[in-house]
Amino acid sequence: MVAEPDIAAVAQAIGEPARAAMLLQLMDGDAHSARALATVAGVAPSTASTHLRRLCDAGLVVVTDAGRQRLHRLAGAEVAQLVEALAALAPPRLPARLQPDPPSGPLLRARACYGHLAGQLGIDLAVLLRKDDVVDELAPGETGVVRTFDHPLLAALGITELRGTGPAVRACLDWSHGTAHIAGVLGTTLLTALLDEGWVRRRPGGRALRVTEAGRRRLGEHGIG
């Protein structure tokens, strides 16, 4: 007899504000120390360690030793998909009229989503590449292929092939706009190229990204404002 999965155990691990805040920070795809995550969650480092142990025990976070530091990251892409799906269902912490622009505005415009690009910029790129038949229209969670690399945007970013494991393209539900952006190896390659070319920069202390002046000009050349 096969037992039903214990989704309550995972929900209980996530369902605490400090742990949820840590998971959202880890959605940037980087590894973070317990002290850094404590700051994000607004708790003491000793309390953060307890929360992180709970997340590790639930299989949501993994920890590695880096010299004298212990660094934490999401356990895998499936955890990122879970967090993004929950974010799409979750209400804002404040009424929309009270949402402060500095933290929320940049996140809505462009942010890292576990190694790929999300927010309005991520959606705009997905729309362009779908319109020009580089990728297919996919429902959130579906996977596909890159049909061609012969596209002006990919050429401008120096993308001629994909290197990495996993699906070439995966449609990831964007919680902030209710539609899909591009994940998978192509999504990771796009964000890496945008950062390498200086079209976007990481904002300190979070997942939000800033489009540079050069980025606005170069993206505008491809019809992305």
C-alpha cells in the first residue's frame, strides 16, 4: 500500500514568517550564511539557525561548508517552483495602496528567480521569444526546446548554444503578473548574459535587478521598453 504524501509536513516548515522570508531570499539562486538570512528574516542568528535546521529537515534547503562558513541554498529547482507557486496564490503583506515602492516596485520590474529572470522584464523577453518562434507557448510547468538561436536578441547577448542540464525551456509562473516567464537552461543563460553584458545589475540586499542605462538602450533596440 502506497501512503499519501505528507504535504502538511512541508507546509508546516514553510508556514512561519521568518522561514518564508528566508526561502524568498534564497530564490535569488545564491548561497547565504545564517547571519545574512537572519537579517532578512528579522530574527537573531541563533533563532535563524533553528529555522534553517527545520527547512533542511524538510528537504527545502541544503547547507554546505565553505571554509569557516556554512552556506544555505534551496535544495533544487522543484523547491523554487513550489515557492513561486505559493507566491502566486499568496496575498500581499500590505494592501496595494500601502505597498512601499522601493521594495515592491523593483521586484515587479525585474528580479532573479532561482537563476533566471522574472518580473515584467522576464515576461517581456518571453513574449518576444514566443512571438518570434524561438520558443513555444507553454503553460506553467511545461517544458520545451529552443527552436532557433538565429534571433537578434540572442545574438546581441552572445547566446549561440545552451550549456547545462535539465530542460532547455520551462515555463515558470510569475507570481507578480500571473503569467509565465522563461526558466530552464535558456532562462539561466539569458539572465547570466544580461548580467555579463551589463544590461542589468543586482540590487544590494535582495532579488531585485536594476536595468542599466545601456540595458535600456539595448533592450529598446529589440522593442522592449
